[in-house]
Amino acid sequence: MAATNQTTGTTAPVSGLREFWYYFSVNRGAVIGLTVFTILVFVAIFAPLIAPHLPDVQYRDALLKPPIWDANGDPRFILGTDPVGRDILSRLIHGARYSLFIGFFVVVGALIVGVFLGVLAGYFRGWVDALIMRIMDVILAFPPLLLALVLVAILGPGLFNAMIAIALVLQPHFARLVRAAVMAEKNREYVTAAKLSGAGHFRLMMITILPNCLGPLIVQATLSFSNAILEAAALGFLGMGAQPPTPEWGTMLATAREFILKAPWVVTFPGLAILITVLAINLIGDGLRDALDPKLKRS
Amino acid sequence: MKLMKALMAATAMVALAAGAAQAKQLVYCSEASPAHFDPGPVTGGNDFDASAHTIFERLVEFAPGSTEVIPALAESWEISEDGKEYTFHLRPGVKFHTQPYFTPTRDLNADDVIFSFERQWKDDNPWHNYLEGMTWDYFQGMDMPKYLSSIEKVDDLTVKITLTEPNAPMLANLAMQFASIVSKEYADQLEASGDLAAFSTQPIGTGPFQFVDYQLDTVIRYSAFPDYWDGKQPIDDLIFAITTDASVRAQRLLAGECDIMPYPAPADLEALKADENLTVQEQEGLNIGYISYNTTEAPFDNPEVRKALTMAIDKAAIIEAVYQGAGQDAKNLIPPTMWSYDDAIPADVYDPEKAKEMLEAAGVTNLTTDLWAIPVSRPYNPNGQRVAELIQADWAKVGVTANIVTYEWTEYRERGKQADRKGPFMIGWTGDNGDPDNFFATLFSCSAIGVSNYSSWCNDDFEAAISAAKTTSDQAERTELYTKAQEIFKAEEPAITLAHSRVFMPMKKTVLNYVMSPLGSHSFKGVDVQE
Amino acid sequence: MLNYVLRRIALLVPTIIGISICAFAFVRVLPGDPILAMAGQHGVTPERYEILREQFGYNLPIWQQYFDYLWSVMQGDFGISLATKRPVINEFMALFPATMELAFVALLFSVIIGIPAGIFAAIKRGSWFDQVTMGVALTGYSMPIFWWGLLLIIFFSGYLGWTPVSGRIALTFFLRPITGFMLIDTLLYGNWPAFVSALRHLILPAIVLGTIPLAVIARQTRSAMLEVLGEDYVRTARAKGMSPNRVINVHALRNALIPVVTTIGLQVGLLLGGAILTETIFTWPGIGKWMIDSISKRDYVVVQSGLLIIALIVMAVNLIVDLLYALINPRIRVQ
């Protein structure tokens, strides 16, 4: 509805960024997502200042304390404690660092590798293209979680290895996207013009072609960000991600799983934290897509 | 055509199900799928439960609830003066199971006994390698090839086993699951048809229950063997519902989906005990969780340092946080239920102040070491990582920095065996046959260095005591020798004896006559269900 | 069309070879030793170790091991499981129906709810129904399903006691598998209580596994529908005074469903991945749990052949979806 009104406003040229922000901010969900995400980033950065306790200090007099609203709660621990007496709230706060860190580095890793391979394939075509795309097909033929699981089993369980595995599993999506965009743009006039004026291959690709497929790339990156967090948590849950006592949310869930009946809160809160984070990022992703994708804007 | 056949079978099955409504049924939520049903080559407790304690039996057995050896397929036996000749008199009239795939024509005899051992022992036996890449793990592990000289048939119901040297634990070894007696006649039938692998999937034994069906990773069904020599079992159907996750098992028991389950998660015990329809049996486990110092590595080559580090550990806290009440402080290597346990040994004390002084006296300051944490949950140590975290915090208080290291389980053990391994190594042991030799010699003899002596500890006095105890059959004399061994062990502290875990067995109150085995096996012989 | 089919299949050959190399290579570089993993707490002697290595062919040069493997796979021999000594393909066939049944019911659940929800959301664009549906869908899409499963178990099995905790059917029913699909088998046996029991066991796992596909399908249906509703021919139909229902049924729906079908096809790989988590939580005896267990047991042969078979299935499904798409949409074929 807001979009239909906008079609009349094309007479006044607005800067790209402002136009983008306009479309983004009319999406209420996206704004909420962005707000939550900003808070999360803030919490992650200032975790040591915000957290009431250190994440790995064991209060041996307070094992498995329920949250404070429970009659048996301990006023020191707002969300209760885990089996070795660590404050769950503090661990969740520090865990935000891991989740955002995972999301960020996986996306950057997948983006770099994916863009590089995609550009190579799309620009040079021929056997380079065939080789790269067949490798991507192979990666995509395995269910992503299964492949990540096997890769982590090979590299050894751990946060860093889990991140490598997830980045590897996610990058074909970037490669395919970039390849298609490069192929579409390669023969446009402006590229030919740049070529004639003597621009090198590398310059051509990086400066001329890439910015033109930035929109879909950003959307894909947001999607991958939330996917990475979910997959890392799933790996942690299966015991193959971050290793205890790291306060990574999925790992916290896995080590707490045996307490599902006795102390449901040790299972509930880490899962809720994952859900909220992923949901916030996906809301932003939706907003970005609506704002960046001109085709959807029209309807 | 195939569908028609299936439908015919289906109608039969429905009729069977209708008839089975009155049958007495016991559902056991077991912890893992068995590899297969031949008790000789398998190694897991769950494998043994599914075959050795249902379908098969041995010459001698451990009495229910103890490690005492009692007659089973052998009615009686004699051991020669020199301790080298064992003569077994078989029980007459023992029947093998009758199945759609095999109908026995004769009762159990000496040929079956000889075949049961020779297939594991002799390389040239056609059954020695009947499955691809199989190993006779326990037969080898209990050193049977070293001790066996011959197995002879005296007559149809008499078998004579001759040893190369006296070996006190031998009778207990023969009560172990790997020594199960299988049918030679069935083996011959399969050999003739060429389908040797069926021996492990369609088992024939003499035991109280016979095999009915196995759905991979789901359910195993047995029925009571009507011609069992000790009388038909009180229950008609025995069902193993395979449920790998401990908390799911507990939930299934609470929901009434099964009658009895092994290995509850410590966290679930409270809820299980609180339920009015359930009882929880418990018992000391025949196991030990310990941490081996590398006694060849400085500064752990100094017994004073080892004792100081042990003293710096708050074992009570570990037992509470990790074993959660399902464990007991271990002051000796062997558990208290085992004969020859030396109760006079004082328990380890927790005294960080004194530990610090002792370390300083030994000239150890600013020590940084690796600390190896078991990567998987074991009966003797439910959570190695958590133990390591607690010890790390304790040691930090006496100025020792511990870096926790861990590897994949097989690699972990391989690396742990290396003589130049750095840092204390967490490990444990579950008793095989209830003999102290199975702990002392297996874990800390000089010859076990590089195999299962993770401390690389070779003490002459200790070695002399345990070797003498092995060749003596007089139990009083052996007890004395093992007491001495325990004193030496404590004075030298080659390892931190952490805890013996307690074993729990939650079940419905309607389950009658279940007796827990100290050896950790689960047998349903004689168990009844109240209606 | 035939030409297109052949071309698509030919394109798959290098991918299949790549998959087989990956499956083979992954297993070779897994840390841990398969022979030691088979042994119990007593271990194996060094001599025996060598004999076993030779028996399994682990002493041969790596390329020879690969070609031996490829050759036997082409003859339908996927090897013998190290742990159970049974042929891997037999184990797979015994467990695959359980996964298929779960995945199929999950997909059915997500299609039956997802497509109507997406359509109504699109028609009533901006209404509270649209907003709530899309909010729920995005939440479902963001759900860590392993946690979701645990919550459902706590609530429905633990607290309310409505659904069974795990397994495929109550143990009182002893039905030898005919098709391996519990719902079909119980009906073939004509055993109504057994069918009900199987259905009750299936509900929670199917909901958990179906959550993400449901969200994806609902969102995809909505946007496809919106796009179609904005097309000229729909506008024309509407302008000509066609009733809104008829517009939606005759014109919009059919065209909107094409991309949705593709989306459904693409869920298969995700479903198989999600099955790993769902089967672990509900101890569902399927291939997801089988793979996880085999990785932790270092059952080389199962991991290797399991990966290969699963990848081949995903590929086959994707191929079928592509071909269906080409059949509906002839423009694709010429590209």
C-alpha cells in the first residue's frame, strides 16, 4: 500500500541509500528486527560489563537453581544456574558473542570464497566454469547439516572447525548467485566500454560488475547469517560444535539436555535465545529483500 | 505374488497378536542396538545382554547378584591338584532352541563345548573368520590362547580343559559371556548350506529365551523357550525396545512404554524415584574411574608431587556435580564389593593448603600441564569434560595450570598409551569377571605398559604381589597379596582413584524378582510380571 | 523433451563421480581408527591389527581402494558394516522407509497447511490474518528444530501425556514389515488400532520436521500468489468482472503453484538433513540417526556408502523436480 503511493514520487530523484532506508523503515517487522539485533550486538560487545557473573565461575553451593520467579530460586541468579552452578543469564549474554561471531565470520568466509568462485566461473566460462559449478553441485547434493557434520568429524569438533564447515556448505549459494549476475552483466554496454578503455579483468569484475549484483548478495548474506547460527547451534547440539564449557547456545542446550525433565529452564533459555536472534536477523533479511528487490517493490 | 504372501503372513500375525493379548510381556528399554547375536566376537554390554543373557548359556555362570561361580550347563567340575586340568560334567538333557530355520536332533554334548572354544581359538577352524573382519576380542583379551593347552572330549557329557600354567581367574573367565556355548549341529547345517553369516543373525542357543525377531535399531523380540532345562520362564515374551537416549528411556518408563530400563541419566533419578509406580534398584558398580599420572614424566615421577596433586582435588565436589550422587569416592583401585578390598586404607583428603606446601617442598612452582578429558560418557565417568573443568579450577588454587585436551575416543586411548604422553590422563575400567586380577594386573602390571597401563608405572614390589596372587588358588593367601598391592599403590599414587559409579535400575513395581548383576549385565531369567 | 532429459542426465555424471570421490575421501581422512574402534576395552594385538588392515584392504594404495570401491558399488555392493557385519544396503533398506515415512508425512503436513495459509494471506494482503500467518511462518523458519522438538516432548508427552515419547508404534503390535511404511503396513494387515498407534507416534516428529518446510512453503505461496495477482491477465480478468473466487481459482492459483512445486522439491535435501536432528530427538529408527551413530562409531563403510546413497537420492529428486518444471514450463527447455 505504501509502495503504490511511492510510484508517483519518482519525479524527485532520491539518493540510493535514502530510498533504501525509506523502503526498509516502512516494514515494521524489519525495524523491530533491526532493533533487537542492535541490542544483541550491544550486549555482545559489552558482555563482561553487563553480565552479573563471570560465565565460567562455578557456584558450587548453587547447582541447578531455578529462575528467580520460582519459589526455590536464588536472588543472585535471575535465570537460574546450570549443573555445575554457573549463572545461565551470564552465559547467555556471553553466548551472544559466539553466535554473532559465528554468523559474521561464516558469512564473510562464504562470501569471499563464493564471490571469488562465482566471478571466476561466470567471467571465464568454459572449463573453469564447468569445473567450479560441478564442485558446487557436489556440495549441494549432500544435505547441508550432514555434510557439515562429516566435515566437523574430520576436522575435529570445535567452534572454529564448525565455522569452516558451515562456511563451506553455504558458499555455493553465493557462487551460483554471483555467476548468474556476472554472466548477465558481462555483455552489457558499460562493461564493454570499460573493457575497450583498457580495464584489466580483475578491475572489471570487482569494480564494474560486482556492485550490480550487490542487492541479491546482501539478501543472501543475511539469510546465511541466520542459517549459520542455526547450523552451528545444531552442530553444538549434536556435540560436534563448540565444546563445553564454551557458553555457545547450542552447546549449552546439548549439555543440559539430560535435565529436560528435572530442570527445564536450562533447556528453555538457550533455545529461546537462538530463536530470538535468528528471528531478528530473518526479519531484517525480509526488510532488506523488500527494499532491494525492485520486482517485489512494484506489486 | 509377494504381496499375497505378505498378506497371508499378515493374517497369521494378526491371529498371533490376538492370542498374545493374554501373554505375559516384559519390555526392557535397552540402551543400544546389538551388533549381532553371536556372543563370542561382540564386545559391548548391550550386545551381551541381547544374546549371552537371553539366548545363550555357559558351562558355569555367575550366581544372580554376585560374582560367585555356580554350575550351569556343567552340573559339576573338578580341578586337578596342580591347577592345570579342569574336568566339566555336562548337564544331561539340555535342549537347543527349535526355530523355523533349525530343528535340533540331539541334546547338548561335548562336541558343542569344544566347538564353542575352538572356533575362537584355532585359526584353521572354518568358523574362526566367518564374518568379515571379525575379532574374538574377549577370548584374546582374557589371554585364553596363552593359557589354553587343549580341550578334549572324554565322553559325550564330559569335557577336559588343560591349561599351560595355573591361572586362578580361569573359572570366572569361563563364566564370562564370550564363553557362551553354541550349537555345533547348527553350525554344521549352515556350513552345508553355505550361509555362515546367518549364525550371527539367526541364533540358536540353550538359554531361557529364544530369538523371535529383530527390527534394526528398533526392537528385539524373544519368547520363553518352552523346553528350557530349568523350566519355562514365568514371562512369555521379552521385548528389548532400543532407546539410545537416556532421558528418552526415562520418559518412556514414566509413560509406561517400558517396564524396566538400564543406565538412567543421573539427572532423571529424582523424578524416577518420586514416581509411585516405579522402584529404583541400585548397587555399587564394579568399576573405577581414575586419572593416570605419567610416572616417567617430570615432575610426576615424584610420588610426593602426585600425592600433593591428588590432595588438591575436591573429590566430593566432583562426585556431587558429575556423578550426582550416583558415585562413591574411590580410595582403592578395586571397588568395595570385590573381595580383597582393603578398607584399612585411609580415604584421600582434600587439603589445598597442605598440597601447596608439599608442591613447594618438592620444588614444583608454576606447573603447567595438560589434563586429558575422556571425550565420551562412560559408566565409570559420566562426563569427563565436566570432571576436567572441576579439576582445572581446583588445581588453579594451588598454582597449577591445567590445559584440558581431548581427542576422538579411539585416538584418545592410542595417544594416552604413548610412553612420552604429557600430563595426567583420565580413564577407567569396568570389571569383566569379578576377580581382582582383572583390575590390578590388567591396569598396572609392568607388561601392560603400552597396552592399558596408562601410568607407565612398573613397581617391583607391586608386580611381585600380583603375579604371586595370580598363580595361587587359595583365596585367603590371594587376599593378603592384594592387600599388600593396595598399600603399595596408595603409597606410590600412580593414579588418582576418582570414583566408583553407582548403578541404578529403575523399573515398574510390577516387575518381580529382578536381580542386579554386579558385573553390569542384564539378565531376565526368573523375572516375572505382576498382573 | 527427450533431448532435454538426456542432456540433464549426462550433466549429472561428473557430479556423481565427484560425490563418490568425496564420500570416499571424507572417510579416509576421518580421525580415529576403524579397526581400533571395532575392538572393545581390551584392544587388539599388533599382529591381529595388521591382518585386519589387510582384510579390509586398508593397506592398498589409496587410488586402488577407491577404484575397488567404485567397482563394487557399480555392481550394487555397498560393503559390509564394520559394526554389525551386515551389508550396508540391507541396513539402509531396513531404515530408509522410516525416514521416508517421516519426511513424507512432514511434507504433507506442511503442504496441506502451508499452501492454503499462503493463498489466504496473499488474498487478504495486509489483514491481521496475513500478518499473523507471516509472523508465525517467519518464527517457524527461524526455529532451532532440535529445541522445538524438546519443548514439544516436554509438553505433549511429559506434561499432558497425549503422545508417546519415542518409537514408531506401540510395542504390543508385532507386525513384520511389508513395505516398511508403518501407516501402510498396519492398513495392509487391517489392524486399525495399530494404525492409530503408528499415527500417534508419527505426529510430533512430523510436526517438528515439517515446521521449516511449512514456513518456507507458506511464504513462497504467498509471494508467488501476490506476483500472479499483479500480472496483467489477472487484472484483465478482474476488470472484465470475473468473480474474485473465479479469478483466483482459474488464473492465479495454477500459475502461482509452479514455483511452489519447485520449492517443495527443494525441501527434500533439507528434510533429510532435518531428519538427523528429528530422529536423534525422538530416537526414530531412520537413516539420519544411523548416519550419526555410524560417524561416532567410526563405521567407515556405513558413513561412506550412506553419504553416497543419500546424495544420490537428493540428486535424483532434484532431477525429477527439474524435469517436472520443464514439463510445465517449456521456456526452460530451450535454454
